[in-house]
Amino acid sequence: MLSRAADSLYWLSRYLERAETNARLIYNHLNLMLGQSPAAADQHWQRLFTVLDVPVMEPGSNGDDPDFARIYYLTFDRENHNSIRSCIGLARENARQVREQISSEMWEQINRLYLDLNRTDLRLIWNTQPHEFFREIENDICLFRGVTSSTMQHDEGWGFIQMGMFLERANITATLLDVHFGQGNLENSSPQTGEYLRWIGLLRSCLSFEAYCRQYTPTVTPTNVAEFLILSPELPRSLRFCADRLQLSLQQIDLSSETRRAERLQRLIGRLQARLRYGQIDEIFGDGIHSYLADLMRQCDQIHGALYQAYIEYAIEGEFAA
């Protein structure tokens, strides 16, 4: 596969994962805002902007509802590189560059999503059904993944799509954990209402609340939340699950490649996988969960760099050297 095509498939997947997460975070945020005091609401806004990696927006004096102005910025503002519109637009552009690599059904789905989003006037739905709008975006991206799995050949290109999705997902989960565990009370005693809603919000942001209740109990404690989202081998958005799927994705890419260029990438993924497979939550808290998560995010950045070095930015002359 040409490095340009690998790059486009990788970023197509990362941008869609980011857009889906942003839609879900906004949806959950709107639910959490109901009945909140101004101080609690402000804290929720701070947390949301931090997770989405954009500066906190202070609404202007144009008369708009401040909540509407912030949601519009996170959803439609073209100058916000992490807005949902920006992410879906970039995903569509990457899909356009590899039309020969993806199925017609994939292109039709992402093109429909892009056009529907750009035809939407948030003002018209703000006072009626904003929650349904964001849930629909999330569902449409999940539909794209289903179409991809059903119609795309599971070869090297599929491996790059999976690699992009799970690397982005690992970064998102680590960021969510870091932001939530950087605030508030971490005691395992029964939390106050605000703290309880915060931990439920974190689990719902990772589509994990029902699964958490089945494995533990509806009594939510910070230690159990951290253990579940970091070390669970079955949870699709846990850090361990993502590391395991990165390994499988690399195997798919490597099996399809004519040459083996990924020794460093294999070592980095294997190190991340081993750390999560044999980690213990008491050790993680004992050493400091912030430093632990920061190190995991650095490892993800190293994996991204090694992937580029091995498959996208490698010297073509070296490949054909005698």
C-alpha cells in the first residue's frame, strides 16, 4: 500500500473516532447540566473544554444563550480544529483521497453524514431536540464503522483504519481519566451527589456504565472506575482493550506487507500491552495515577511516531536498495 493511502485511512479513522467522542461528550454534558447550580455548571464546562483540548470559550455579547454559543463552537465552528464539523470534514477529505481503497457504501455513508451536518441549523433544534441531534451523529458514525467492517476487504488498509481508531480511543480514554481524576474527592466512601454524577458521567462518556454495573455494582467508586477503564480486557474503550487491538491491527498490517519494517513499533505496542496486562490498580494509585496516565499517553505518541516512521515516512529508496 502506498504511504499516502495508509496515511489517509489512518486519519480518516482517527478523525471519525474524535467526532463520535465529541458528540457523545456534548450529549452527556447536556444531560448533566440539567438542574445544576451555576458553580457546578461552570465546572462541567471547564472539564468538557479540557477533555476536547480547546481553549475555554467565554461567550461574547451578541445576545446568544451562553450555553448555545459554547455548543455551537464545539460543534460547528470551522476555526475550532476539534469541532465535530471540522473532524467530519477532515475525515471525508481523507476518504475522498482514497476512494479506490474504500467501498462505495463507505463513501456514501461518510458523504451523507457530512452533507447532513452542513445542512443543519443548530438554532432551529436548540430549543427542541439538541440531545437527539448529537445522538444521531454518534449513531451515524457507528453505522459507518459497521459498513466498513461489512464491505471493506480486511487487509492492510483495514489494519490502518483499526490502528487509527484504537490509538485515538486510547488517547481519549486516558485524557478523560486524567481530567476526572485531577478534580474532586477520590475517596471510596459513598460519594456526594455531585461526585457520584461526575463518575457516572465518566463511565457514560466511555459507553461503560451498564457494563460497570454488571461487573461491580451500581455503587460507583473512583478505584473501581479507574480499574475498569484502564485494565479491563473486555471493555471496548478500556486502555488494555485498545492496546490489545493495536497489537492485532499491527499483525494485520504486517501480514499484508511485503517487507518487515515495524520492529520498533512492535516493541512499543508490546511494552504498552504488557504494562496494561500485568498492571494492578493499587500500584497505579500508589505511584500516582496522573503520572501513570501521562506516561501511557507518551507511549501512545511514540507508537504514532513509530507507525509513521515504519509505514508512512520511510525512505522509499531504502526499500528498493539491493
